[in-house]
Amino acid sequence: MDGETRALKAQEPWIGARGRIGVILPSTNIGVEYDCQRFLPAGVTWHFGRFFVEQPDLSSDNMFLAFIDAIRHTIPDAMRDIMTCEPSYIMMGMSAETFWGGLEGNAEFTERLRDVCGPDIGITTGAAALDDSLKAFGAKRVAALTPYQPVGDEQVHRFLEETGYEVTKVVGLKCDTATSIAHTPPSEVIDIVLNQLDGDDVDAIVQAGTNLSTVDIFPALEKQLGKPIIPINVATIWHTFRANGIDEKFQGRGMLFEQF
């Protein structure tokens, strides 16, 4: 065995040696993979598993509820499939279900996932990641942007309130389908943040809905407003990394990764 071969063997397993992150996301989702690819520390690999969304219509409260009911039956299959690549950690790349039922609902959702992956693997949900992100900043008064219908906004409000925050406002975009969330114009998001959500009574702004990628626009808005504006995908990536001892900071990707 030559020196180069011995050096390579000493690094095994060299693919994903610091973390093989299994990401569970809807089949309709465009934003999660894009955002994850903005964060690629050495030795970390992303492994995406999609669950089928048969009913992507979100055009009313009733259709939104039908969407939530449908995905509850397909998420376990995606969890089953992703476990075959032996991930070291699981990150949920969807958010609506993680807010459903508030604090208790998020805990129950996590336990349902454990029925598939077992008790020993770590899991990050969007709701829990946003909570930990807000706690890192010491935020008390929070506003939220979602792509949801009012029935979904109520769940986000409930979770944030039950985790101890004063919720000043929740604005939902009322997107027509699970896929069309990704086509929301950045100008619309910026306008809502500046003119509907921000205020002197707001410590931080959060964004739910993993198919709404805001990683490219929120850092500039943070500098403009001087306060954290946290995308759920960035929060889940940050939470996942820190839970796995991956402590890299990223400049230009928002205050959360720059400071904590």
C-alpha cells in the first residue's frame, strides 16, 4: 500500500464524514434544495427524499386542510426510503405540519417520525428550529410571513405564542398551490416585510413555508432594518449543523449564521 492510499484510508468514511443529512421534503418543493446548496461545509453531504403530494391545491382553507391530511400519509414512506442511505441526522424540509397543533403538535409530529427512524437519530423540524433561532437572538416580539391560507397562519401564530413570543402580526400570501409558493416575486416579499411586518414593536421577523426561498433577499433587508429576519430553511440548516457540531459561520447569508 503506497502512502497516498494509506492517507485516503485514514480519512474513511470520507463522504459525509462530518454529517450525512437526510432531508425530507414535498415532491412539489423547489426551494429547499436550492437553499441547502448555499451551505456546503467540507465533509457534510445532503441527501434528499421527497414525499408525494397528490393534492397540491392550497387555494382555500378547506383545500389547505386536505393537503395537510394527504401528506400525513406519505411522509412516513419518504422517511423509510431515506433511512436506507444511513443518514446521521434528519432535517424536515417542510414546515406546515411542524406548526400544526402548536408546541404539542410539533412534539407529536416528531414522535411519529421516530416510529420510522428509531430513537437514536436526531431530527430538526422547522418549527423547533425557528424557536431556537429566535432564542439565540433573545427576541420577544415576533412578526411572521407565510405562504399559507388563514388556517395555516393560525397554526404558526399558535406555535410562536405557545413557545413564549408576543406575535405582533402574521401575514399569509395565500398561494394557490404548493408549487406556486416558489414563484412568489421577491418584490412582493420585500414589500410585505417593510410595509406590513416591520415596526418598532418587532424584535425579529420569521418566514415559514420551505418552498419560499428568501436566503438571497433577507440578508440585505436585515442590514436595512437592523434586526434578524429569519427564513425557515436557513433556521433548519443552522439548527441541523449546530446539533451535529458543525460550527462554520457563513458571511452574507444572514445574521443567524454570521453571529451564532
